[in-house]
Amino acid sequence: MNNLGYSERTACRLVGMSRSTYRDQKTRHPSNQAVRRILLADTITELHVASRSTYGTRRMRAALFYDRGLVVNRKLIRRIMAEHGLSGLPTRKKGRRNLVNMATTEDLVNRNFTAPAPNALWLTDIERHEALLNREEVKDLLLQPVAADR
């Protein structure tokens, strides 16, 4: 009987676990990987405190290699640091900038995007496409008069 008043047999039946599995888990020693992970977590926490909470994943990996001679996967370091709530400086920026009341560029078409005829109104961001085209050709295209009777 355990402290909840159920026998081992009844508790295993309720949970759906065999009694042999329960006994194996009770007497099983932690694996080498689990022990290494616990030791790494202690070492990472110690190095993080020594760095005044400034080391991130990359510096932590370098410190483990050069100071302690440990070769550790960066994903494992990241996972352990996340589990223990450790992060380096600078932390990630939270949120996005609100651009609701920011001034925009001049609106040349007065937000009217319907064209009276084909090829009468073309919309594009020329400055972004100038890097791909020859700037002189773009300027020549902009300065040419447009025929009204197409």
C-alpha cells in the first residue's frame, strides 16, 4: 500500500501500466545522457552567472569549449538555457512598431486605383526596382511624354 491508500496492483491497473514496468521505473538508474544533461545544466548556469547573465547560446558554447573543454551541441545548449530561463544580452525585441500615425509618402493618385482605360494608370515602387534596372533608362522613361490618344 502506498500513501494514497491504493495497492500497487490497483494503481497500475487504473493507470494502465504493467507491474513489471512500474518496478523497473522504480529501481531504474538515470541514464548517462540524463546525468550529463544535469551536469551541463549546472555548468551552464554557473557560467551564465559568472558572465553576469550576458552570455547567449554562442558565447556559452565557446565558454564550455575553451574554459571547460566540453564539446556540446548548440541546440542542446539552447534547450537547456530555455528550460532554466537563461538568455543572453541583448534579448529579443518584443512587439512591433505602430505605424498608424506615421507620415507616408506623397499620394499621387489620391488613393484612386481604378483606371479609366488600359495602360492609363501604372502603379509601382520605382525606387525599389531601380537597383535592378539601369537608372538612366528609368529616368528617360519617366521624362518621356505620354501619348494621350492610345
